[in-house]
Amino acid sequence: MKCVNALIAFVLVVSVSAQSSSAESQQQTEKTPIIAVGPDEGVVRWLQPDSAKALGQGALLNIKIDRLSVPYTNIMVATQKLAASGIPVHIHTWEDEVIYVIKGQGFAVINEDRTLVPIQTGSVLYIPLGEWHGLKNNDPKEPMDILLVTTPVKPNGLGDFFQFATVKPGHPPLNLPEEEFLKLVRKYGMEIPKKQ
């Protein structure tokens, strides 16, 4: 319970901070309502499933708060069961990200030199805009569960990537050629390192 309370407090602090610091936040004449999203609520998406019937090596996302579900928000909140391989190294070109490890262990892959930093249940990562990062499961058979929060929210940001560059459970995978996938990644404000 302490972990859940700390997590709720963390999300509220990030939300208040983002709202007070964003010059682009929507002017509101009425009080902004509190949003409560239950454990079984949100938009469930598959990222790179093996097939329409099996998530397999892909990632399971549950988008709890984004600009589509809460139009006046300045944050995106989602849970993710990582793909067996983790999250490839990438940068965000217009948002900060915070990752909280709900369950599991592995490594954060950080900076240009791809330093491995051990992480486990309860670890928190703050990734400033434009910093290289990724995650690696300690055991691909036991992928980490994480909570991610990004701010600020913009059209074509990570929240939109989760909504539009993924598939609903039961839908065939996109199976895009590499160049098409890279275009999609760039469209949603991310870059991946050039192959060496």
C-alpha cells in the first residue's frame, strides 16, 4: 500500500508541476476536475505483437491518461509490460519521461555510451528531453512492469504513438518495413541511434 500511495503522490506532483510550469496550458475559467482511472480501465494496446492471436514477444500497454482521454492534461500516464527484449534505446525530441518500475528487474540503458544501470521493483528513472535511454529485462521470460509519465503533452508525442502506432489486442501486427517504422517513430517525436 505504501508503494501505491507513493506512486499516486508522485503522479500528482508531476501533474501539478507540469500544469503550473507550462505556458501552453489551456486557460480554464472553471475548476479542473480530478480524474480517477481504475485498475481495469484505460486503453489497452499491443506494441509489435507476434500475431493477431498472441502478444508473444511484444509489449502490453494500458494508456491511463493522455490528451485524448483528458483533453486539458499536460501529462501522459501509461503502464507497460515490456517486450521480452525490453525497450530499444531512443530519445524523445519534445518531452521529459519518468519511469517507475512496478515489478521486475533489469537495466536502464542510458546516455550515448549506453551505460547499464541496474534497476528493480521500486526504481525510478527521470529522463530529460533529448537523452538516450532504453530498458533491458534481466530475464526476458519475466518482463518488467513499468509506469511511465511524460510531459508536456503534444500532438504526435509518445501518447499518440501508443494510441496510433500500436494495435488493439486481436488485431494483426503492423509488420512495417524498417524504413516505414523509422518514419513512424520520427513522426511521434522519437529518434533511434544510427546503426554502427
